[in-house]
Amino acid sequence: ISPFQKALGPEDLENVCVRLKDNLHFGHISGFDASTKQYKVVLEMNGMVEYHSSDEFDLVPPAKKDKVLILADPYFLASGTLIGIDGDERIVKIFGSGEIRILPAKCIAKLF
């Protein structure tokens, strides 16, 4: 997780899409085990559940039309739709308000 982002609580990453570093499999976060400090990851390929620490996965960069979670102020934890890509910036339409915002690519994550 980028240092540009605020401190995220484990619950903040619920439904965020991830790619495992060791085998490049895709999945999404569906929970957190506080006793082991590992995230519950549901694998895309077979629905199996694995547990991983945050240093064992990367957030999946969203593509145009994907639902996204914003990980930076002033829209921290708002969700929206990625409607455009311009270099290292992403254009997001925020759910609810309908506002259009241009954000650094590292500040958004793809939602399941």
C-alpha cells in the first residue's frame, strides 16, 4: 500500500481486488483475521479462501468502467466508477454526488 495513502484499517479493504505476489493469482479481500494479522482472500479462479499478510499481495489497478475505492483525501473511502485514464491520473465519477474527480492512479483500488 502506497505511503501516499492514509492509514487503512483492515475493514477498509473489504472487497478490494488483489493480485498475490507469489503466484500472480487474482482475488478479493473478504475479511481479516486479527489474531494472525492476515487478510482473507477469495481466489478468483476457484473461489477457494487463502490467508495472506498485506506484504504478500498488490492492489489490482482498475480499468475503465471498473468500480473503485478512493484511498486518499478528500474522498477517502468513497467509491465510484473509473471513467477515464490520463497518464498517471484517473478520472473517477463518485457515487452519490456524481462529482467527477481527477486523482493519482496510486490513490484508487479496483473493487470486486
